[in-house]
Amino acid sequence: MSFNNDDSRRGFGNDRKRHFGRTARPTFDEAKFNREHPDDEPAQRNERDNRSFGERAPERREFSQERRGGIGSQAHLRRDRDDFANRPSRFNSDRPSFGDRPKRFEGERNFGERREFDKSRANQENFVPAVGDADAAPQVAVGGIKEVEELLNKNPLQVHRVLFMHKSGNPKLYELQKLAKRAHVHVQQVDSKILDSYARPNHGVVALMNEKELLNWMDIREEFFNARDTGEKKLIAVATNIEDPRNLGACIRSSLALGVDILLLPAKGMCGITPSVARTSAGALEKLRICRPDNLEGAIGELKMAGYQILGLDADTETNLAGFEFADHVVLAVGGEDVGLPPFIKKQCDAILRIPMKPEAHSYNASVALSLGLYEYARLRIKA
């Protein structure tokens, strides 16, 4: 089978071309148009046009005989240069031209020169305080190599943690970091902007202070070891992984109210004793003894060997807090809401207790959980 482009067989000859969707443009007869539309006065033309096509716009552009030259020609689409120049500009206003605008820099600027840094502009108001509690006063911070070194030598238990500039390259800071680790103070590498948000000048190191100097475990542990021999009842609370200062302050307040003899805190992984903690404790901070052992796991192990009952509060257990038989010497530990008790405490617990709650509830607040556990122990031991 062959395919021939034979227009004659389909009814299309050379004189009859088929236009698909288009109409051939008619040829404009300029002479006929001029005979049918002679030039007359504008008023007569408007009257004739209104009679034929209805009312037209009040203004109609007029073309002269030289410019019109017939609609079929393209002369009526061109404009004289003079006419175009006389058109009103839409940009005519009182705005100053580009040449009249004031210059940003007076005089000549040498781009090869480096401008000096304006130290007056870099004030502390340009930095956001790096504190977690926006409503409280910021944690007391001490900056400077000599100042931090003196604190670590004389009052290490009042230092919450020490912040060092990341990759400073300063050998003095390296030696100071080793001193902080020997004092069992938590250290952290941070950016210089964070250091500036705490204290300026800081020389690459800032110490964050507790509102109260904590106790050394080695100084007081004999008191609790001897309590088994003397028959004196002792209740020790342990708070771990608590990052909210108000939560820690509530734990301190409940511990004092429910007869806790001492509160143990880890060396790291906790918020410090900030002004927010002191305010939330409502004065209990100054009355309750708080200790930060160098090794919390070792301190709990020593208490276990001394005969203390080690208990933890956690939802992942079947043992109910209500009706539990407590010993006379108890260590009760609570963890944060998110991570709970750390594994090194769980493995030493004689029992992990669950506080009753409705299935719809996810968990208790850490301070509430500690308060409920302490109350269950103390409700039969505290005289009304």
C-alpha cells in the first residue's frame, strides 16, 4: 500500500487550499475604502458613527490625512517622535533623581583599608542570656582563668560546672580543665559566644556557681554508717536527671518537709542550684543538707553495704508504693520525667516502686513522685 499526497483525489485542488481552523486574510482594498469613507469634519464623522454603531467613547483619537494613509497600511500604527516625547510621563513626581540622592559615604572610600571594630557597639545587651529560666535571675557566673582557678582550689563544691572555649589552643585552659576534673567538677566545651553571654571578659573560661556550697560525702558518710549501730532512723533522698530548676526546688522543699536527712545529687546531668531553685524551695534550701558525692554510684553502694534499703521510683514495675514495707534506713531515688532512673541506680535497688495512677496519665512530675514516695515512708513516723 502506498501513500500519495494526491490532493485532487480528496477534492482539494491547487486553487482550493484547505485551511484547518484558520480563515484566509482578505486583501484590503484601500481605494474602495477611501471612496466609501471620504474625509469629512470630525462632528459629521461622529454623528455617522453614532448612527451606525451606537454611542462611542467621548474622546476619540484623530489622525491626520498624512498619518492615516489608509487602515490597511501600517502607517496608522507608527507615532511621530515629537508626539511620543510630548506624552505625559507617569514618573513625573517630586521624587529626587538618582543624581540628587544623598550619598551614603561622605568623601572617597578606600576599599583597601580595614575599618577598625567599634567596641562600643558590642555591649552585653546584644547577647541573649544563656539561662533556662526566663523569669529568674541568671545563674551566677565567674569568668577569667585566675578567678576560676581560685574557685576550684578553695570552693570546688560551690562550682556547678565550668565552661571552656572550644578549641581555644590555650595551654593554661588545658591545665585548668585538668584541675576541674580532679575536683570532680563537670566541664563542657562551648562556643565563645556562649561564654560571652554569661560573663565578659572571660579569657575563654566561665564557672557557673551554685547558690549554696554543697557538702562533701567523705565528711559526712560516717554519720550515716553509724546510724545502724545507734538505731537512729535515717532517710536519704536521691534526685537524678532533673533539668528544670523549679522541679529541683520543689524536691528540696518536699524533702525538708517530710524529714529527709540529706539530699544527694550527681556531679553532672543536673541543673545547678540556681536562683530559681532557691526561690522555688521557699527557704528550704538553707535548711536542708545537700551533698554532691564525687561518685554517686559508689556512695549508694556504700550505703547498701551498711544495711540501707535502696528503693527507686519508676512506672515500669509491678510493685506498688501503697502498702510497701519500708525499713528504718532507706535511700529513696527519683529520676527525671523523660529518662527516669539511671541504670547504675536501678541495678542497686532492692525494689523499684510504682505510684498508682490512672491509665490516661503518662507520668508524675519528678518532684511530685518524690513527695508521694517520701510521704508514704514518713506518714507513720512524723508526729502530728
